[in-house]
Amino acid sequence: MCPSQTLCELATSVRAKVRAKRERRKDARPGELLHAALELFVEKGYAATRAEEVARRAGVSKGTLFLYFSSKEELFKAVVRANISGRFAEWGEELNHYQGSSEALLRYCMTSWWERIGNTQASGITKLMFSEASNFPELAAFYQAEVIRPGNALISRILQRGVERGEFRPVDPAYGVYSILSPMLFLAMWKHSFGSSDNTDNALDPVVYLETQLNTLLHGLKA
């Protein structure tokens, strides 16, 4: 029993704040786990990353991790969806409502990819998949379905739009997409290999690089 009403009210207020803090912490845990998993997958690769390492970096137990994600594979899929594939619907809507030229749209596509994905830790997933896809066929199939095919389809739509509007010369969109993807993939691979070192001999300005690649591509595409 509290010695006074004021102390009782204070104790009740403190307990309420503690409960609220615990609830906020609980709600934040999936995001904290995904952030920790992304860091470790990019640093160490899929095979070398252990679930207990992810839990430790997120500040929780291994058991807590498995309350949210049933396996390391499901955790990896959630990381990909949170950082890459979950954005395709948004990008598709941007394409649907874009009013400018196809040349400007292609430039916007590549530069916004760099700002949203390429220049973030998420682009390290590209290197991971190139390195480990053959060892994990289920993950490779997942990545094909949720990243590669939707991404190719988005770029194919841009190329087809340009052809239909008479802005690009006719190209096979199914193969033309690789001309667009190649410099983006190179930049992602470079960032997480040579670009991560302090050697100035390996210095590459991503913005200048993309602009140069765009100019080369557009001069080859223009009608």
C-alpha cells in the first residue's frame, strides 16, 4: 500500500512508461533484426552468417529471432523484401505516372536506383547472390522471382515506352535490359569490393560513372 496518493500516482506512471517502452521495443525488434541481418549478410555472406550472430548484433536472444523469422532463409528473404523487392510496386507507380521523355525517365531510373539502393548497404546483396546463388538454389529461385524478373520487367517497360514513342530505335527489350543493368551491377559490385578500400587508385565517382554510361547508352538508343 502506498504511503500517499502522490507516490501511488508516481509509481503507476512509472510502470505505465516502462510498459510502453517495452511495447515500443517489441515493435522495433523486427526492424532491428533485419538491419543487423543485412549488415552481417553483406559483411560475411549468406553461408558464413549465423543466426546467433544476427541476434547478438540486434541485442536479443537467438530464441527471440526465431519468434519473428522461422529460419535463416526466411530472415534473408525478409531482408531482400524490406530493402529491394518490396519497392517494385512503388517504382511501377512512378513509371505509370511519369510525364517526361523516355530519355529523362531512363536517367531518372538509373540515378534514383543509385540513391535508393546502389549507395546503400542493400546493394551488397547483389554481390552476395553472384557469389552464392549456385550453392543455394532455393534462394536463387526466390531472388529470380522477387528481384531479377520484376526489375527486368520494369526496365523493359522503359525501353518499350521509348520505342513506341519514337524516342528510341527498335531494340529487343528482353535483351536490351542488360545494357541498362550492366553498369548498375558493376557499380554495386565495385562498391562492395574495390570501392570499400581506401586506395585512391581505385577511386571512382559513381555519379560521373553513371552519367557517362547513360550518355553512351542513349547515343546508341536514340532514333
